Amino acid sequence: MSGLSLTFKPKLVYNEGMLDIKFIRDNVDLVQRSANNKGYKVDIATLLQLDDERRDLQKQVEALREQRNTISAKMKGGRPDQGLIDQGKQLKIELAEREGYLKATEEKIAAIMKNVPNVTFDDVPLGGEEDSVEVKRWGEQKTGAVDHLDYAVKRGWVDFERGAKVAGAKFYYLKGDLALLENAVTQFALDYVTKQGFTFMTVPHMVNMRTAEGAGFTPKGEGSNEYVVEGEDLTLIGTAEMPLTGYHADEILNEEDLPLLYAGYSPCYRKEAGTYGKHTRGLFRVHQFNKLEMYAFCLPEQSREIHEKILSVEEALWQQIGISYHVVNIAAGDLGAPAAKKYDIEYWSPVDETYRELTSCSNCTDYQARGLNIRVRRADGSIESVHTLNGTAVSLARSLVVILENFQNEDGSLTVPEVLRPYMNGRDVI
């Protein structure tokens, strides 16, 4: 990070969107097809028509402003004649009218651009969640285990009833050895990712709407999972990805400093509004949990390689803990707006005898960077948008589910995974 120079730029009055409008014009079919494949209802032809109108109105506004300036110059230094005064008044009316049309058109464009998702890579499968493709499998598929919630409640390690009493359904207390185990997983993961070159960061637990939307989240949108702070331009974070994306907003980074690798630790707050039909029992899907998130800012030519690196870090973490899993290339219809490609690691559940989501990592290319004006100055002086990537190191509540399911013993005790024992005062069984 030494030698990093920061160039700050004020927030843009008009932002053409998270995809380059020139790219959209040059790749109309590709952008429209990607939007369709992701399930986003957007009409690219209408968007480009509006942009044509915007550019025409911009020319008109600039021409009227030039005329206004010319008349203003003529009116200086003496008493202007009535003709110039009348002309000036008419220009003022026409300019205000055209500026109003321009602003309205820009607002229409901005509304559409928010719904234009990132273009997917060629190797992303088509279809919905069920069409995602397994690319790798590791470990044995064990069977026969007690449900994590029943197991943890019996041990007195988790209390959802009192969590509901003080905060509502899906809030909870972790107690005793399970709380210590969560801390052990955190410390192990933190030690590992920092050894891989990620700089540890704690982050704000709230972000403003610009940051949230620039990162590809819609706190006030339909089906949003974010908790919005009423009366404030703030939302609670659903993941450290949100403040990490905003960390370099409106900055120009130096080519020689990239990639920048960060690991952000934070609580995460989610309504989980869109979880109907998904596995939600116990700690698997809750409204608040802790997470260690990896994040990268890099050059465009680096992003595919770094995507694989983040995946390899995730795999290594869970291999060391001793959890069976497979890696899935997520289908386009389940990607979300920012990602051009996403891998999920799904662990093998001996309780349900199926794979369930554990971690994910996404290559968002320049989508988030354009939304928040994050750029890089090349060695030759040229400036372009950076690429951003994110990946879960450990999502702590879900991590506990995985360990409880896979390391319980017949006598009711729990074997502590070997790599976690140094963080549990050397205890091998709890």
C-alpha cells in the first residue's frame, strides 16, 4: 500500500450507469441477452433512444448557453438596447425549458440503467438456480447426524427464544463453548487470509445509499434484504462487501499498486425477504451474523486470475477444517446484477444428505467500480475503471452449522477440528 496516491473527484452530477454506454451501444444484443438471462426486465433499445435524446438536448443546452454568454458580453459596458434585453429574456426561458427536459431525460436513463445488470462471462451456465453446474468435488459424503439446532439447544449453546424476546424472530444468543468456537473460526480464518496477502480491516456497519447502490444493492427496492435507517441516508450493511466497495469511491489508483486485497470483518444484517422456499432452519439463515469477507481491486487483465485465487483460499480454509464440499458455477438467472461470474462452495450436509450453500465468490468486473467512480491511472497516463471481486472467507453462523453437523460424537460431545484447537486453548473436545 506504500506509495498509493489518491485523487478525489466530486460526485458526478450525471452518471451514465454501471455499464459503459458506449459498450452498450457496441454490444446491444449481448447486453440485452445477458439481462434476459439474468431475469432483468430492461429494454436496451429504449435506453439507447433516450440516450440519443439526451445527447441532442445536451447540444441544445450548450448552444443556448453560448448564446446567452454572447448576449451577456454585449450588454456589458453600457446601456443595452431593448432588443438585446428581450432576446436575453427569451433565451433564459428557452434554456430553462431545455435544461428541464435534459434533467428529466437523464433521470429516465438513470432509472433504466439501475436495472441493467453486468454482462455474464461466456462460461456461465444459462438458466436458474437448478441449472448451476458442479465443477469440483472434495471429501466424503457422510450421513447420519443430529440437526444442528436440536444439538445446540440440547447443549445450551444457542437461545432463539430469548433472541426473539428482545429483537424478534431469527435473532439469537450464542453461549458458552459455541460462542468460543465462533471466535476460533474467526481467528483461524483471519490468520489464514492475512497470510495470503489480504489486509485486515474493520468496516462501518452502515453505508449511505450511493455506496449501497453503487455496490449493486437496492436497500429501498422491492424484495430488498437491507435494513434502512429511517430519516437518514443510511442502511445497515448486509455484508462487508458494501463498505469495502466504497472504500476507494471517487479515487484514481495507481497501476503499480494493484491488486489491492482486503479482508473486512463485520456483523451483517439481513431481512432475508427473498428466502421463501429456501433452507432457513436455526442458524442457517438469520437476520444478524458475523462474516469475514475478502475483497479485491485489480486491473481488468488480473480479475479472472484473482477470482480463481479467492476461490482457492475459500477451498483451502474448509479443507483444513475438514468439511466435504463441491464447487458450483452459478447459472445466469441466479447471479444478481453485479456479478459477471460467481462460484459457490456448498458443503455436504450429513443431516439433509444434500449440498447447501457455504461461501461464494464473484467477479464483478468494472460494474461496481463504474457505479462508484473507482479508476486506475495506467503507466502511460491513461485512465480506466478497475475491476472488483469479493468472496466469503467465513460466514460465522453458517460455519457453526457446518461444524456442528460434521463433528458431533455419539456421546453428545463435539470434536474440535484440529486447526481450531489452538484458538480453543488446546481443547480437542467440547
